Amino acid sequence: MVGDGGVLDTITVITVSSWVNLNGSPGNQRPIVGKGDSQYMLRVNNVNKFNFFSHDGSWNEASSEANAPSGQWKYVVGRVQGTEV
């Protein structure tokens, strides 16, 4: 478990990653790695896509083209550099 230190507040340049093996049915947003509800988050969104977003006064986000598979290990990465996600 990672604390809530101020060093994690940066959203100018950050990369987060995780190995994920999803279980259950799609339809709900499933956080993987994140800082708060509106700073940055790597997740599976409600349409079953891997999604990464950041918020620096405006929303920046990107989603996978393929659906997030169930029962398979996948390595996922979210990266922000400035306003590019």
C-alpha cells in the first residue's frame, strides 16, 4: 500500500503500471492504480476497456482499443507527459 505523500501529487510527468488478471463481469469501473478520484488513475472503465486519465484542471485520457480480457494476465501502463496521455 502506498501512502498519500505529496510527491505522488505530480501529474506533469508520471508513469504507472501493473500486472492485471481480471475476474468478474464487465460493467463497473475497476480501479487498478490511482491517486484520488480526480488526479490520475489506471483502470478498467465501464465499457471494459483499459483506461488511463489525469486531471490538471482539464481531463486528459486514453483508452485501449481492445476489451480488457478476463482470466488472463496483462501488463498495462498509463503515462502522462504534459497534456499527452
